Amino acid sequence: MINRETLKIAKETWRRFMQALKWLVQSKSGTRAIIFFAMLLGLMIAINGLNVINSYVGRDFMSAIENRNQEAYYKFLFLYLVVFGLSTVVAVFFRFTEERLGILWREQMTGQMLDYYMDERKYYQLTMMNSVANPDQRIAEDVKAFTSTTLSFTLLILNGTVTAISFSGVLWSISPKLFVIAVLYSACGSLLTIYLGKRLIRLNYQQSDLEANFRAELIHVRENSESIALAHREGRFRARLHKRLYLLALNFRGLIRVNRNLGFFTIGYNYMIQLIPAMIVAPLFIAGEVKDFGVITQSAMAFAMLLGAFSLIVNQFQSISAFTAVTARLYQLNDAMHAAENFPTCSFQTEVATDRLVYEDVTLHNSDLTEVLISKLTMQVERGQCWLVTAPDEAKVALFRATAAVRECGGGKILRPSLDELLFLPERPYLPPGTLREILLRTGMENTIEDDQIDRVLTTLHLESALEHAGGLDQENDWDEIFSIGEQQLIAVARLLLAKPSFVFLDRPGSSLAKPVVGHVLELLKKANIGVMVLSKNGESRLRYDAVLKIAEDGSWQIQNAPPAKM
């Protein structure tokens, strides 16, 4: 649910609106954006100028018809066609320039948020903090809606200003009374629209999250279809999906009801715009105070244009409410990422040591600080050594995460290489989307490691058939379908051998690999002078290790066969 502060998001929309424009101008794309915006402003002025000219041409055209003046009729008909043609050309270029600026802004803002989201593991911290729902949808969909709608509203505000300036004089010259009525009518209409439609902001905000939750549930079913089928869990997931759908539809019905009530007012409001000018100007024409019949049509056009400028809130309130909700969701994500920068990842002291991994008085707790998982661990692992760590699952995972700098509950001192020199292989391997080459090589290494070197590593791990099955190094596949769990694990090991880090952590490799294969992998890693820590619960097949660290349920520990530390 939305907190009380979120329900007041409308008050912050203007500030966020201006801040977003400032970010665009100050970005690398700022110069191009300013050029596009200047072009839009010039085209906007041209459109309004042509509309004013059109109102006078239309007045004289209708008067020529009234007076049965054939020569004047053809003259103003020609001028009408010229003005329409010029208006068409200017409007098309205006739309084209608006779309170019829109995609430029979306690309800049999405790229900026992606970099910020991925920087310093904010994506992980947001998950740990559980402070914002569906960040993926906010980056993909809300940025798109925000940039396009912000640009649209900016242009609407500017166009309304130019239109008001252009047609205020026209309407005043026809009837000062009609001008005053236009101002009062639009002001009252705006206030009533805000009163009738204020619930739309909250409902639109909720609808975005409900849609995302429903889609996420469907994606979960697709990605875990085999597990669900084998476990016969269709009934449970059907119930969950129907619940998501019910909540989504319930909120949407609320949107429909508010839009219905708002529609009764706004549609009637716009119908009256067509009638009011005639109600004011027609009696003046009948009384002879207005000489030309065309003035009636000119007043209707000028009144409609002026009301359109003054009635932005009435005509666009549904879009404004959706925009306000999108703005709040996007800035909530931005605020959450700022908060993630200050999220306490751990209380360890860390220092860089290129050739060793050292734990000094490291204590780790469970997440609610009620249990000690590891108590004052002190040990040292050198490059090229192979250690076995046996521990309860929670302690094993805690040590794994603490070394990777993603554990927040503990203290002590850790000396380790940079995180780029530490690689972690979980019990269930993760092969991300992409080609086999992209999976095997670190980012930036694509042009430095030859295919022959990749082939040698794969051959060493007996993965020739897997390479052939994958269709080569540059073919994208669904790796969960192509490779078995064991092959996925060996592909991950191949990546370790190609990356050549200082240390690797292997989480229960024997759960997916046979004992001889695990032994072969450990020999290859040791031969490459890579320090290895094998994490296990009860021992990882009786293989040969340089030392064994045993961690008990109460957090106490002991080391067997510890090798002498290098000085």
C-alpha cells in the first residue's frame, strides 16, 4: 500500500518536473535537446500565428458567402487553402521534432538510471532493503511515460501561453464581455475538475504496481513451468494469478468510476464551449452592433482556442493524474537508490591484499542478530592453496556473502584482493542471457582472448560436445534447456579458468559434479595459481585439500592441517 507521504505526491510534481528538465539540459545530450526545443518553440509560434491568420481569413470567407461576393469568395478560399497547407507542413515538422526530442530524452534518462541502478550493486541493495516494488518496470515503462508526458505537458503549457497571448486580443476586440466569461469559465472548470478527479492520482499509482505484480507472477510461472508441473502446483498458482487479477480489476473499476463522474463534467464543459460564443455574439449581430456575420464564427474559434489554453487541467486531467503517479513512482525509485548508497552493507574493516585472503576476528550473525553463526574467525589462505570449509548452511552462506561484501551483520577485519579478483560459484550455476562467448568471458575480454584459448579450456573440461550442442561460441540459446546442471557448472568453471582471478569460492560443487570431476577442477584451479575455498555442509567428497576449516553450529571453529603462512 502507499504511505501517507505518497498520497501527497501532487504537491511535489511541479518541483520534480522542473528538476527533470534541469537534468536533461545538464546532460551530455543537453545541447541537442536545447536545439530541438528551440525548433519546437519556433514551430509552435508559427502554428499559433497561422491560427490567428486563419481566424481572420475564416471571418472574411464567411462574410463573403453572406454577401454573395463571388470574387471575395474565391480570394479567401485560396488564402484558406494556403494557410491550411502551411499549417499542415508546420504541424508535421512540429510532431517530428517532438518525437526526436522525446526519444533523445528517454535514451538519456534511461541510460542514466541504468548506470545508477547497476553501480555499486544498488540493484542488490534495493532487494535487500525491500523499499521499492518493481524497479525494473519503473526503469523501463515509467521512464518512457515520464519523458513523453513531461515533454507533452511542457509543450502544452507553452502552447497554451502562446495561444492565450495570440487570441486574447482577438477575443477582446470582438467582445470584452466574452473574454471575461472565458477566463471565469475556465477557472471554475479547472477547480471542479480537480475536486472531482483527485482520486485518480492514487488509483493510477496503485494500478501501475498491480499490473506489474500480475505480470511478474505470470513470468514466474513461465520460468518455473517444469518445477510447477512436476510438483502439481497448478492449483496454487492459478489461485495466486486470479487473486492478482482480481485486485488489478478492482482498482481499475475504481478508475473507471472516477473517470465516469469526471466525464459527465468535462464532456459537458467542452460542449458548452461551442455554444457560449454564439449566445454572446449572436444577439450583438441581431441588434446590429456587429456588422459582419463572419465575426460569429471568428468569435467561436477564438473562444475555443482561448478556452483550450486556459482549460489545460480540465482537458488533460486524466493524463495529468497518470503523469503525477508515474513521476512519484520514478522519484521513489530514485530516492531509494540514493538511500541504498547509505545502506550499511557490513561493519567489517576491509583492506586490499593481492596474494592472500585473511580473516581477523570475523564474527557473523544471522539477519535478526539473535544467533552467532561464526565467532571471531581468524585464518589466512594463500594463492594456490585449496581449503575445504564445512559449516551449517546459514554460516556457509554468511561467510560467502561477507567475503563478497554483501553481508551486513557482523564485524572484524577482512584482507582480500579487489572484488574483481574474487569470483564466486554458487551451488546452482547462473548462466545469464547471451552468447556462449559472452558467458565465458568477462566484459572487455572479448577481443583479448582468442578462440583457440577458449577451445583449449573447454577441451580440458571435456566440454567439446557441449560447445557443438550450443552451435558455437556466438549463438544465443536458452542455456537451461541446452545444458545439464553439470554442464552449466563446468561452463562456469571454464569462465573461472579464463578470467584467472586470485581466489574463487565454490559452493558445494559435488552437488552437480561427480567426485573425479570435482578433483580435476580443483587441480586445474590450483595449477593456475588460484586460491580455492570449497564451501560444504558435511564435507565435499574426501578430496585432497591443503587445510580444512570446520565451523560448528554454535559458531565455534577449528582448522585442521593448516599450512604455514608465507612471510
